[in-house]
Amino acid sequence: MSNLDAAFSALADPTRRAILARLALGEATVMELAEPFEMTQPAISRHLKVLEGAGLILRRVEGTKRPCRLAPTAVNEIDQWLGMLRQALSANYNRLDDVLAAMKTNE
């Protein structure tokens, strides 16, 4: 989880989240990713560099194109970390349920 800070920093930007949502549908080129945004291709490329640096996407060279896709390992790392938080919250709620049940029994 060495890139977790970089991943969450990259996810803080709505444009980058939208790019990841698009890539969840499948591989896309920079031009395809730029279409729905009112940004230049270089601006989209800067966002892609941040996502790539955070390990969230992978890019390859295909002639003059640079198709991008999600990096499954990074998504899995984020999911594992969030899963740990979900477990902790669940344990806290279970303890609260126990306390409330004990209070109700004592009434």
C-alpha cells in the first residue's frame, strides 16, 4: 500500500475520478478520454500522468496512440484498505448494539 497516499490524492480531483470511471468501461485513448471535457489534450495528459504516477492506470504505446486502462492492483489495494475500515466500523456498531441491548435489559 505504498501508493495509497498518492492514489487518494489523485482521486481528490473530480476530473481524474471521471477519467477512472470512463476507464472502468474499458481501455481508451487520450483523445477519447478528452472528449467529454472542456480541456485541452495536454491538460488531460497531465491528469493521466498523475493517475499513472499514483499507480491507478497503465498506459501502453500502440503506434501513435497511448491507450490507457485501469490498474487492477491499485484498485484492489484501495478496496483492501477500505475493507479494513468497514470491518472496524462494523465492530464498533456491534459493540454499540451490545451496550444498547444491555442498557435495555437493565431497565
